[in-house]
Amino acid sequence: MKRFLAVFLAVALAVTGCSNVDSAATVGDNEIALSDLQSQVDLIMKEREGVDTSQMQLEDGEALTRSQLSYMISNAIIESVAKDEKIEISASEIEAYKVEIYTNIGGEANLPNVLVSAAIPSTSLDDVLRRDLVLRKLTEQQSAAGADENTINTFIQKLVTDKAKALKVTVNPRYGKWDDSTLTVVATEAAGDAVTDK
């Protein structure tokens, strides 16, 4: 039985394109390590301990793991789009955006609640803001060219989707499979051995 399972796992990994058993997913030449995914999930769970979550609808278990892996994959895709479009985000732009965010949420003291509610680990804040700024600059470029909101949304969606397809995203089957149309990792019947919260 153990030999059968070992052979089955090897075949599954070969079929899905995950060349490394320590890989949660690959995005082009970039690999998302299992350890990085686990660390992100663990940090989210730990940061919930210091926040009143009684009124929040929060994911946990496999759903949380899939959403975090989806974020990490889409972040890599958008980073690739930014390189293609020659969009650069400076540290000063990120800091200015933080000030904007703090104003919108009623002050920096409220940031932990917002991050927990959005399932964003504090260590990923700069990455999230960078990603938002890339999308904002793409929007501004298209707007300056005279495109309306619907056209801009369609353009960005196609740009990101096409890039995802070109990069050939592959996901370790223990978590599910990648859906290019929704840019998320979706559950499959075989996805029953996901990283879990501790």
C-alpha cells in the first residue's frame, strides 16, 4: 500500500507540473514554498488572538489556506504584469499610501482589526499596498488615454488573466487547482490534505 501511494503521488506531481514536493505552487519560474504558505497561515491565526473577532466572518482550515495561496499566486502574477508594463512602485509611494489607508480606517491603531478582518498578515501589508498601487497606475494610464471605467476593468482583467495563462500556474494538488478565470485556487475532491491552522 505504501509503495502504491508513493507511486500515485509521484504521478500526480508529474501531471500537475509541481516538480518539488516542498512546493505549494509555481508561477512561471517562481516557486511558492510550502513553508512560506504555512508561515503566512500561522501568522494570520496568531494575529487573530489579539483582536475581537466575534463579529467577523473569518475563513479557517483549508479555505483560509486556499485563499492565502490564491493571494500569493496572484501577487506574483501582478508583479510580472508590472514588469511588462514598466510600472515601478517606490518606497515613498507605499508610505504615502499607508497614510491614506490610516486616514480611511480611522487611524493606525485600527490597522490590526482591518488586517485580521481581511485575512492579511501584518508582514504582507507592503506587498498588498504595492499590488494595489500597480493596479491603480494601470487604471490611471488607461483613464488618461480616454478609456471609461468598464473598458478599464475589462482591460486589466484580461491583462492579468492572459499573464496567468502565459506563466502556466500550477498548484500542488493537495490544495486544489488554479482557475484562470477567477484567479483563485479552487477545491477539488482530492484536496483533503491542506495546511491547517495550529
